[in-house]
Amino acid sequence: MSEPNGAFRCSPGFFGGFAVAMAFFTRLPVDPRARDDGKLADAAWAFPLVGAGIGAAAALIFLLAQLLGLGDWPAGLLAVLASIAITGALHEDGLADTADGLFGGHDRDARLAIMRDSRHGSFGVLAIVLSVLLRAAGLAAIGDVIHGGLALIAAHAASRAPLPAVMRALPAARADGLGATAGTPGTTGVAAAAAIGALVTLAAVGPVRGAISLCLAWLAIFAVALFARRQVSGYTGDVLGAIEQIGEIVMLLAASAR
């Protein structure tokens, strides 16, 4: 059902869960009340599906840029910027805050305070710049519009698929942050997200390259999760954003390997 203003209302069940995930991860015209119709953890299974949609939109921009005669680098950069526009730089902001906090604070409380500060420091700015450049470089190295587009879909799906597992495995670092309000995904949601992310990746980039990319991405994500647990004793929304960014970077670089 749609509202007069064009926003889509959240309904129970499959579409309701998808709407909750889309309302959280994107700036698309989903009814903001979708966030209140269910906990984010209950929509965990939909994370990679929303990611695949974001990747598909970025792939379209990659295609259009190449059809206009732009080179691989400008096309790759525009595709990355398109995904940032769709998500409202949600994950990039989390990456920057995590980099500032985990590397700039001297103890747990200081790190969490830095991560909550909306201003970005040197570590945060460098993290965002490196993230954008590495993703654009991966797409530029792929070059081919079909392979690049499929890699974008796989990267965005696979980088969000492990988030439910992190939310279940790690405690919330704050009593009043995302971890406290999002809830804990069930084992079914964690397994479904992982399975959907894997299936999308294997279908998009092939069984061999897809399996290698997934293994590398999950290893990198596991390392980030362990580091967050050591530094702040759990996860925050910013940590989830950083994990998504690391996964996306690794996936695109792995897809670009010769």
C-alpha cells in the first residue's frame, strides 16, 4: 500500500521485513514508520537483498557512464558515489566514526565518546577517502560493464550478509545505541542472510571467484569484529557500517583480481 506522498507503507511478513531493512539502509521513499513496525533484527534476513538492490542501482550508473563514453575510473567513481547517495553515506559515516574511535581513543569510554561525536577526525577522513578510492579502483580494474555491474551487486549483498551474525555474536557496546534498540537476530535470520548473500555472490561472479571473494570478505569482517570487541567490548551501529565497508572493498578488489 502507498501513501499519498509516494512513500511505501510497511506491511507484515515478507514485505514488512524488507521495508524495515530498506528504511534503515537507504534514503529511498519508504515510510519512516517502517522503522517502528518491527525491530531491525527481525528483518536481518533482508539485509543482503536490500544490498543487492543498492548494487543494482550502482551498476546501472556504471553502465550509463560507460555508454556516455567515460573512462573506467570516472565510471567506477560515479557508481560508488551513486551507492553513497542511495544510502545517505550511512556506512561511510560509520566507517569514519569507527576509525576515529578505535584508533584515536585511549580507553573504551573515550573510544565510544569519539564514535558518538558527529565530527570526523584525521583517521575518519582518511578512511572515507581510501574506501571510495579502493572501490572505484576495483571497478576500474574490472572495466567490463557486465562484470563490473555483477561485481557491484555481489559486493553490496555480501557485505551486508554478515551483519546479522555480528549482531548476534557480539554484545551491544552501549546501553542506548543501535545494539540496544535493534535487538538480536535469531539463528534463522542469521542463516538466511548468510545464505542469500552467498547465493547472490556465487550467481553474480561465478562459483570459484565468488567463493574466494566470500572467504576473503568474511575473514576481513571477522578481524574487524574481533578488533571492535577488544577495543569497545562489542559492536555499535558505526562498527556495523565499518564492517559493511570493509566487506564491500574486499569483494570488489577480489572481483578485480586477474
